[in-house]
Amino acid sequence: MVKSKVALPFTFLLFTFLAGCEQVDTETLNKMTQEDPAFKAVLGKKQELDAKIGSLSSQLKNIKTDTYTKVRALEENFNKQKKDVDSKITALKNELEPERFKIRQETENLRGVLSNKKEMLRSMGNTRRNLTNLINQQKAVSVTKEDMEKWQERLSDLDKQIEPLAGEVRELEEKLRILRLKLIALRQ
């Protein structure tokens, strides 16, 4: 009993496989339609359906070819327009380049001036510190009253020079900050 249960599905599968691979020639078709005249109408219907399927498949293939052609044309058109637009964008961005260049030049000039002013301020600060130390150490060193007055006068003069110079440095630093902001504002 077990053998027959196993043999039956295997036989069915083998038959189905062989039937799927087997070709039916014209002679066999004629023989089948003679034995079963109603099957001739089914075969006619199959041929009609095959013709419609072939036609639809052909239409779909033509639509696919046409669509791919249109897509390629659209891509080419897009790429051409993109190149044109990119070129215009670059030209527009470059319109402000002279102004940016002018600001960069002005920034470089101001940096040079600021560097010189800061160096002068450092030098004056060092001189001031040295004079202050000398004045504070006057008790340890024997200094004439005249020399002490000269140092005090020199210190007073330095204080008068340092304050405006420090103000100029602050102004230059602010101008540089504004120029940097201008460059940032003109960035694209």
C-alpha cells in the first residue's frame, strides 16, 4: 500500500514534466481533432488568443522602445539645460567677485597696518613697564631728582601715546571684523 501511494504522485509528476516538454506536431493535432471535433474550436480559440497575446506583447515592446527613446531624449535635454543653467549660475556668482577681491585686498592692507600698530603698542608697553620698574626701584638705586623727573615725564608721555594707539588698534580690529562679515555675507 505504501508503495502505491508513493508511486502515484511520482508517476503524476513524471507525466506532467514529460507533457510540458513534449511538442505536438500537425499530424497529432489533426488526429486529436478528428477524434474530438469540439477540441478543434478550443484550438481555434487558442490560436486567436495567441495572436492577441502576440499583438499585445508587440505593442508593449514598441511602447517600451518608444519610452526609452523619450527618456534618453529627456535626459539629453535635461543635461543640456543643466549645463546651460550651471554656466549662468557660475557667471552670476562671478559678478560679485570684484567686490570680494576688493574686500580681501582691504582686509590684507588693514592686517598689515594692525600688525604694525600692535607691534608699536607692545614696544611702548615694554618701555612703560621698564620705566615703571625703574621708578619703583629708585630707593634701591641712587638716582638724581632730575633723572627721576625725566623718567616720570617719559612715563606720562608714554601713557598719553598708548591710550590713543590702543584705541586705533580696537578700531582696526572692528574694521577687520566688519570686512570678514562682509565677505561672509557675499559668500554664495
